[in-house]
Amino acid sequence: MPSWEKELKWLPVGDARNPFLFDVLDCRAACAALKQLTIKETVTQTMSTIEDIIQTSPSPILSPDHIRTNCAININLPAPLVSLAERISSGAGNKWLLQFALRALVARRRWTGQTIHVGEFDCQTASITVTHLASEKLSVFNDATYATAELEFLLKIYLEESQAAFPIPRGLDRNNKTKIALHGWKVHGPIAEFARILPAD
């Protein structure tokens, strides 16, 4: 058993290590260990080419098999959206690319370019509100609540630049802490430091 598995702990509200207003699974030890095991990422010509193609593609393409939902994801902007958009996808180990065009935002897998989320948003001076969301069904477990929570997590981390906890798919049991941590790492990489349970429908 890797040593980090012993450090996976549920932190209740009020615990000094829990910065949230809900219980979270502390996955920081897993992130640190898995990051050490990952081959150091370098900016290669191949990676740059992939990202250039993704960034300049004419339109986001979702799988025909997707789900749509209304939502109200409110994100505060620490800087003008234009300047933020230039750097939200940078950084070693990041697994997402976020793009903005007019009133739409697109969240894609960084290494494959696959479109996972397309959201419509309204922009205020210091905030945006995502009002409608379309998501690739298989990637979000056919769960609109998970899709909304995942996009909110990404926007809080990359756009709002605040702490956030990634949503746990409903198929993962709370007690299976190792699988939760590994899921977080696989999907989100080094930003998957805390996990949270989705609210009941």
C-alpha cells in the first residue's frame, strides 16, 4: 500500500485543515506523491502543436451524445477576463484547456482536445455567471449535477483562482478513499487536492 493512502482523511466542517463549509476528503498527500511519480512535463513541439490546433479550431464540437442543463455558476474575476483567459490553461500537469468566445466558454481535455463542457455565460464587471451548460454525457456519468459541479470546480480553480473541491462521481463510495483520490488525479491532475460529495437530487 502506498504511504499516501494512509493519509487520505475525511475532514469535517470546522476542522482546521478544512477550508470549506462542507466535509471534504483531503487528497493532498496523493497529489504530492503522484506528482513525484509523473515524468516531469516539458514544453515540447508536439504539445505546442496540439494546443495550437485546439485553440484555433473554428468551433467547439460536443459529442452528439451530450446532456444539457440550466445552472447558475457564479465566479468572481480577480482580473479582467481577457487577461485571465491568456493564462488559465498554463502550468505543468494541468489537464484542461479553457477557452472563451463571446458569451460561450469551452472546457477541453488538454492532451486530446476533446470538448467536455460548453457553457453560456453573462459577464459583469467583476464576475461571470454560467446560465446554461452542455456536457459530454459519458465524461460526466450522465449526471447534470456532476457536470455543473465539475465546471464550477474548474472555473473556481483556473478563473477565480480560489480553492475548490472536485466532485466525486456518485458511483464511488465515500469509504473508497483511494479510488476517489485516483479518480481526481486522473481527471484533474495536481489541482485535485480536495474532494466533495455531490448533494442528493
